[in-house]
Amino acid sequence: MLWTRWLVLLLCWGATGGEQQADEREGFPVESRADPRRQRSPPPVEPLDFGFVPSAVYDTHAYYEPGAVGILFHMVHAFLYVVQPNNFPKDLIVKVIQQNMGGIKIEEWRKPENVVLLLQWIYYEAGFLICGTIGILFVVLTPIIGMCFCVCRCCENCGGEMHQRQRKNFDCQRGFYTASLIATSIFIAVGVLIAYAANHNVSLQIKSTRRLINTNMRDMKTFANNTPAQIDYLTAQYTTAKNKVLSELDNIGPLLGGRIHSQLEKEVVPSLDTALRMAGAMRETKEALENISTSLEILQEGTGKLQASLSEERASLSNTLSDPACTNGAVSHTCNTIRSTLSQLGINADYSKLPDVRHALANVDTVLKTDLSNIVQKGYTSFNDTPKLVKEQTKNIVSALPRVKGMLDKIGMEIIGFSKMFPVEASLANFTIFLNDGQKNIESFYPQIDQMDFYRWIGCVAVLCMVVLVLAFNILGLLCGTCGYDKQATPTTRGCLSNTGGNLLMAGVGFSFIFAWILMGMVTALFVVGGNVEKLVCEPLANRQLYKIIDTPYLVHPAKKNFLPGMLFQNPNIDLTLGSMYRDCYENNGLYHALQLETMFNINSFLNRTVYNRDLAKVFDSVQVDLQDITLLEQAGRDNLINFANSGVGQIDYEAYLTEVNKGVTVMDLLSFSTDLEAQADQLPRGALENALKGHASSIRQIHREHVVPMEQAMSSLSQSIKLLQRTSSDLPVKVTNILSAIDAAEYLITHNASHVVKQETKGYIQNLVGYFKQYTNWVKNSLSTEVAQCKPISNIVDSMEIVACSFILDSVNTFWFGLGGCCIFLIPSIIFSVKLAKYYRRMDTEDVFEDMGNIGNHGEQVCDIHGDLAVVSSPYDDTLTRFPRASAPPSYSDW
């Protein structure tokens, strides 16, 4: 039909993914093969939000749960598995189809390969053949046996003689036959109920069939109505990618310049950072030199004052120790001990010999007259102005935005035009009309279907009524015979009710012979057909084995690989199978993906002509950026660094400073000395000498507080400044040289290799722009594969047909013949038990009687007819025969 072709052609416009080779042929820029050590990975393209494709909601739920009757279905399936336990003969069916592709001819079956196939098929069908043969034998033999049985009984054979032999186990046999017939009748009744349930289930599922038809038609209409809106949504979302590209082009300076800046900053910024840190080191160096100069002056001045104070205190203490009181024998030892420590009251460090740093300080002051930090900041500013520089140099791109917008609008019109090439809406409208007409036509058959189903139901009930008739005769015969049976009555004197029961049982036997072969003929036909359809169609359809046969390559024609694409697209070489299409539709994928429409049309060429066209590539190729004007460090800054390296900071003798600083201010700690002096004074007798020594200890503490503490603070500051300068000046010329080399390398990169970086980042920028279109095309492809024209209704139709044909109809038909076949099988023991049991209920024409003949050892049996006449016959009993006329009351059987 024409609408199907239009629908197929429509859904193929949105394929994506042009290969890199196609991009190169169409002029689309590809990634350069730059040195991976110099090339960084491009930043990921910002994801675009295209929203959600309008989705279709389908109502059909192709699932069937049979309920209680499912137990019967499982019983039938188990029986069919016993009859046919072999696996599905996929290879055998394929060989049969391929070897008989031109038609089945009788002479072809004589070929050895066909004979082998025939034998394999017979082996596969052995269970059905055996059961079918048994059924045919039943159909043929039942009327023959029934006819022979009837003639035989008419000749008073086969139980037709109206005479009943007397047996000792008479009651036991009757009870056994009664119980057996009851059990047989119960099984027959169960078979009737099973068949009736299956028959009734078909009628019940007619309404479900209508529901499936309605929901499937509604889903197909939803499919047809939503597809144009989904395609329009796909084409409309091109605007999202277009607007993003225009926005990126409008901000090409900040964006492209930022990319170039990010690529260069890993070389430029570290070199400027080291220069800036060196500027800070210059200021720290000046502060350290000033601290050294100040501390040195304090220490040199403090050393003189401390030396004078200590000399004076030492002389005074010596005079005190010269007191006559120290000559006393007990005191002289303490005085001598104190006198021996007077030499420790002296200066330990000599700061007068330390070199002066004023020359280096003057040089550093001269260096700091040039603000290196400001010069470095100018380098930062110059480098950070890269986006602005790029913006100035890409004004031609910004001025070309109207032309680019026109190109992009043209691309959008071409995409919309391509989607409108096919009369989609008209075709789908016709398809909707076709669905409406088809639904109306189907609904017009509903009355006829109901009528046919009613006739079918009546026919099946009539068939079951045949069995019910036999079952009714059996039940009535059992009731009448059991209720009318009298143990005291002889076979010739049985009551009317008992005799009626026996006649009803024999009537059931007669109807069993009349109906059994007809019923078995129906069962056999339904069994062979329904069983094979279940095993060869429904089961492989449920487990998808049937698709493997249909999808076998070259099955239909030796020159056609796949029949489905050959039928739809006249191209059997497309790798499209019915199984893959069903699987995709079952997963609710798009019809574009299910039919593999990308193999029919070269969508890549269309996209390369539109989204990736040469005119747009030329606009991008016109991007040119020159970074020659960027200056990282002016010559003044370079001279400043060199002057700092030559300022003489590195020539200072830091070891001499540290040597003196590490010495103590005095030879002995004055506080310890004063403490020891007081302790020794305490050992002296109280008096003027003790007080004088304690006064000297107090004076020494005052000297420590006034002179030593300030000098120690100055020494600490001097030590810190010396260590700082020592670290700063260590290999200072080498550090400055490295800084200048790094800046030179960065400037060389900018002035000589920036073209490569600019080209690389420009390509990355262009790839980002094109990446937005790729996002769009990939999104279109993914949407077509998963969201547009979701073909779940197609798989639902297949599943619904499987449910209706296999679950609703075939399972019920198989269950019907299963129950009816059970009835036919149990009619055989029913006939036997009914014939046997009827003998115990029917009124006989003659009966066995016994009489004593007077001679012990000579016994005879006499048969008494219904009129009372006796005939003497040999007797198997030891009792004497007694003659009972018809009018006399015979003894009971219990007396016998």
C-alpha cells in the first residue's frame, strides 16, 4: 500500500553519524595530529537540552491469564508433550521447504534425500501417528464390533440368552460391576465437564477478542496521529542547536580567546608568578638588610655599655671580697670560690668585627626604585587581554553573523523541506481512514461472529449431549437397578423397576456403539490438527523458534537472502529479519530502528550537505588570531632582576654573622651567676659581707635586665634576618637567570608557536560549534530509534493474534477434544460393565432351581422357564434337585 511506503521513507530523514572520512570529503575540519605532549584534550561540549519527544501511550496489554481453566490447558500441554516430546524440528522444516520450493511432486519423494526427510518427519510425528492410528482403528472397529455384538446377542449369545447362571459370589460380582460402572461414569462426567468448560471458554473469550481488536486499532491510530507531531518536534529542535551556535559566534572573543588563554597560561603564568615572587623577595631583602644594620648597631653599642658595666661590677665585687671578713677560716673558702668566678663576668660575642651591609642595602634600595611588581602586573594584564585581542581580530566573524545566520536558517529550511518531501500527514490521514474503515468492517462481522459462535456452541453441546445421553442411561440404569433390586426375588421374578434399570443400561450400551465411533472420529481429527498446530505453530511462536525458520537466509528463494526486506524494500540483502523487527517493536523502539531504514538512504550525505556544508566551514576557516603584541616583561623589569642579582647580597659573610649570633652575650648567664652568688652569700654568717654580696647579685640582675635582654632581642632579629637573606641570596644569579629564561620561553611560545596554539584552539572551538550540530543529529537518531513512531502496536498485534489463535481458540479446542476423547475411551469399559451389570437387573426368561432326587450321589439340575416347566440337566452341585413350579414360592438364594 502507498501509505506504508510514504511512512517508511519519512522516518529515514533523521539518521546521523557521518564518518570522519565523509567529513573530510565534504570539507568538514577534523582533528589535527599534533604532538600529544603539546596537545590537551578539548573541553567537553556543553550538552544541549532538546526536551522530550511527545510520547505515545498505548492501551493494549497483550497478556492473557486463563485463570482456573488454565489448569486444564496445562494438562493438555502435558499430554501433548508425552505424545510429542521431541524438540521443534527447525532444521527439518527448513530442509523440507528448501527442497520443495518449486512445489511438491510425487516423483520427487523418491529421491534419497526426500526419503530421509520423510523418515525424519515420520519419526517426529510418531506420537501423533500412533494415536491417530488408534483413533482410526477405534472409528472403524467400533461400529463393526457393535454390529457383531448385536447379531450375537440376537442369537442368544454374548450374554443375549435370558438365563442367568447361579454363582456363589453373585452379590460380590454385582457390587464390583456396579462400583466399576459408577467410577467409569464419573470419569465420563469429568470428561464432559472438561469439554464443556473448554467450549464455554471460547464464547467467553469473544468479548476479550473484541477488546483486543479495539485497543489494537486505537493504538494504531495513536501511532498514526502522534508520528507527524513527533517528526515536527525533531525538526523544530534544530533551532536549539542553531541558537547556541549563533550565541557562541557572537561571543567568539571571550570564548576563543579564553580557550587560547587557557592553553598558554600553563607556560606563561608560572613564569610571571616566579618574577612576581622575586619582586616580593626584593622587598623582603631590603627589610632584612635594614634589620641587620639596625640590630648590628644596637649590638655594637650595647656591647660597649655592657662591657663597662660588667668591668665596674667585677671591680666592686673584687673589692668586697678583699674585706678582712673573708680571711676568716670558715668564710675564706666561700670568698675564694666567688673570687674564682669573677672572670665569667665578661663579654662573649664580638660584633665589632662583623662586615657592614650598608653597601648591599644601598644597592637594593637602588633596585627597588624600579617597581618590578608593577611591571609584572603589566605582563599579566597584557596576557589576560588575550580574549579582548582575539575579539578585536575576529570582528570579521561577528560582522558575518547575519550571513552565518542566513546559512543556518537555510540549513533548517532544508531539514524541514526534507521532512516535508513526503506527504506524511496525508498518508497517515489515509492510514487512519483505512483503520477506521477496517474497524467498521470488523465490527460489522460481530453479529455474524456471535451467530457462528452460537451455532458452534450448540454443535459442541449437541456432541456432548450424545455422551450425556449415554451417561444418563448409565445413571438411570444404576438408580433403577439398585433401587428395584430385591435379593429375595429370583431372576425370573425381578421387579419392573429392576428390569427397567437393566434395559436402560443396555440402551446406554446401544447408544455407546452408535455414538462412540462418531465422537472418536471428531476427536481424532481435532487431535491431529490441533495437536500439530500447538506443537508446530503455537509453541515455537511463544518461544520465538518460528521466527528462526522464517528468518532463515535464502528460505523463500535461492537468490533472496531475507524475504522481509525483499518484500518491503525490494532489497533482500538488507540484514533485516522478522525476529529482529518483532524484538525491536516488543521493546517499543522506533520503526526507523526496527526496519533498519538507515541502510536504505545515505543520510550522512544529506547531513554533510546541510549541517556540515562548505560555506559554513569557510566562515570558520577565516578565523585568524595574531598574538605578537603580547609582552610579558619589559626591559626595565629584566634589568631590575639582573641588578638585584648583582646587588652584593650574595657576597655577605653570613657564616660570620651566624657564628657570633650563636654565641651568648656574656660568658656566663648573668641570672645564673647572680643566683649562685646569693646562694653562696646565704652560706656566710649574717653581717655586712652577706649583705654586700646580695647587693652585688641584685646589681648583676639589673645589668642583665638593662643591657643583656635588649641585646638578646637584637640578636634574635639579626639571626632571623640573616637566615632569610641566606635563603634568598642562595644561588640568586641562577634563580634570576631561570626566571628570565622562563619568561623568554613563554614569550617565544607566544611570538613563534602561538600560531599552532591558535590553530589548535580554533579547531577546538570550531569542533565545539559543530559538536552542537552533532548533538542535534545524534539526538535525532536516538529519538528516531527509541521515541519516534514507537512500533509497540505492531508487536501487540502479533501477540494479540497469538493470544486469540493459540490461547483463546486452540487451547480451548485441544481441551475440548481432550475431554471428549477421555469420554470415548471410558465408553469402552462403560459398555462392558453395563452389559455385565444389566444381567443382574433384567428379568430372565429361565432360572436355575435345585431338587432332591432321593439318591445320594445322583444329582441333576433342572431349568425352570417362566411358565414353571422343568427340564432336567446335569447339576454341578451336591444338593438334590427340587422341582419348583412357577406358582410355588421358591427358596431364597441365601438358602441355596
